[in-house]
Amino acid sequence: MNHPLNPTARALLTPTQDLIRAGHTGHSLARRVRSGELIRPRRGWYADPDTWREAPAEAKHLAAIWAAQRASRTDPLFAQRSAATLHGLPVWSRWLQSTGVRVAHHDRPATLDNPLATRQFVGPGYRGSRNPHVQYLHESVDLTHTTRIAGLRLTTAERTLFDLARSESFEVALACADQYLRETVRVGALVDMAGWRAWQARLNAMIAAAHGRAGIAQARALSALADPRADSPLESVSRLRFLQLGIDVEPQHPVRSEHGGTLHLDFWLLALAFFGECDGKQKYLDDAFRGGKSAAEVVYAEKRRHDWVTGVTGRRGIRWGAPDVATAARFAARLTAFGVPVPGSPTRRFGPEIRRFLARLPSSGGATFGRGPPSG
């Protein structure tokens, strides 16, 4: 979806009044719902069942935001996952959601993962009517932390990242922050370091203003660990797993190409004689990712690239996919099988506070990590 309120998302839900104007009656709509011709995902709104079933969660949520705006008598302030959806951040990725555990909050509703339930910030003392399609969150928000997209009022992207760190799993928040930085402080392989530091300073100012509130440790970790050099959520989570396991890496490490120019490796293990590359299935199976090449041609090109990098660097290459970094324990097992020494305790690179935070992240059933065999 190229625009946060593209026509496809807006067309998913149709309000009752539009159908009445088109010639339907209350009885005819009820009859069509009973027959399965229509569904009513929320009161006053209808959808084609096949179109609704096939729509991705983010499109359903955009439709729900549009419906909430039209139904509201006020000017709602969309926040957290709703704001992130409007900013185009990957909060609805099922794979990302499966990789971590959310920050615990005592008032978290059962509708958390319902794409029809929007999240809105309201002021202290606000008493809204009970609504299964709205989660009201009492929060005072400075006007400088609000913006508008397509007429909708929402928190700015940077304020949204601060809120995601306090409400979503750290994996989701990190992937969103990496994407935001990639889009704002990076062009190709070039990173605006001053812009990156300025973003950290602004996030740290929000953290200082919210001292003592829930989720601040996660927000501090996000400030320290977000990196614009990640090209995908898979790279974001992979980098986090390396840090959890005590392996420091450099993303997008440059290596001279066989035919001139520069190759950029996903990960360069700083203290070990390995480099790492992570791939999703789409790279080989999705026509849109293959650039007109067959899957066999893509595989052969990757083999040539891998052989070249191994030859000119003297390092062994390791590869993995999304299932391998679902948990730190699973990634540790794969690295160990490949002969990579795995310290098993988090990196010290970012200081003791971040090390303690990384140690508290779930690793899958409290698993411990052994040291792998020496590399060949």
C-alpha cells in the first residue's frame, strides 16, 4: 500500500448511510448479511466477505481508522499501533509479532490484535462510552508531538516510536525504528550520523520527560540500539539476536565487488572470522523480488557472490532465514552448529544498562547458551 489511506483500504468498509442512499433498506441489508452476501464487521459498517477476508491486517486497520474518524463527533488523536499504521510502519507483521513478548500492562484489552480496534489518546479524566472498536489511552500529549495525515490527527512518527517501545514487543519497536531511521537519515549506503544522533537526542528528551513511567527501559534501549543500516525487519531482529548472544556485528559492511564497485554484507562479525547474510523466501520465490530472473538464476548469483566474499575476505559465510531468529535460543543453536562461538551473555558494547535489558528479553523458555566449537 503506497498511501496510508489508499482507495483499496477505504473501500473495504461502507457505511450504512451510503448503502441506503444507493437504494438499500435496513431489511435488505439484514437479508444480505443473513445470506452471506455481506458482513458487518462493526456496527453501521458493511463489507464484502471475500474482499474482507483476503485483505491484510494493515488494510483492515486503515479502514477501521477511517471509519472511526467518520463516526467520531470529536477530532480523535490516533496513537500507538494506529499511528504506526498511518506512518507505514510494520506493526502488523505476523512474523514480527511472533518473535517477541509485549510489554506487560495491567489494562491491556483482549482486542489488542483486532485490526478493527483503533487506539486513541485521550486527556486525563476523559470518560468515553464502552466501545469494542476503540481503545482509549489516557495520555497528555504535547501539540508538537502531533501531526496530520490525510486529514487524520495522530502522533508524530518519532512520538509513535517512543510509544511503540512502551506498548509493543521490543522486536516490533526496533524494526519500526530502524525503518524510520533508514527512511530519514540514510541514502543508499550513506548515513547522516548527525541526523541519527539528533533523533537519539529527541527520543532521549521524551524519555527524560516521562521519567518513572512504564516502559521507559524499553525506550532507552530503543534509543541505543536502533540503526538505520538495517534493510528489513529480518535484519533488525537478526542484529538484536546477535547482541543478545554477545556477538558484536557491523551491519552493511563494505567489500570490493568482483566486477568493480562495492558489495555490502548484512553482518560482519567484529571479533570472529565470519560474515552473515539473512534472506527471506521472497528473494527467491516472489517475482517482484527477483527482478525478472528465475529462482535458479538468483540462487546461482548468490552462490557466486558468497564464493567471492569468502575468497577475498578469508572469512566463512553463514546464512539464515526468518525462522532461525524467531528466538535467541534458536539462533544460538544454528550459529553453534555452524561453528560460531556463542558467548551466550549479552554484549557489553552499549553499557551495563542495555546489557541488563538484553538479558531480560525472553530467549525461549529461559534457555542457556553454550560456547560453540572453535571455528575452523
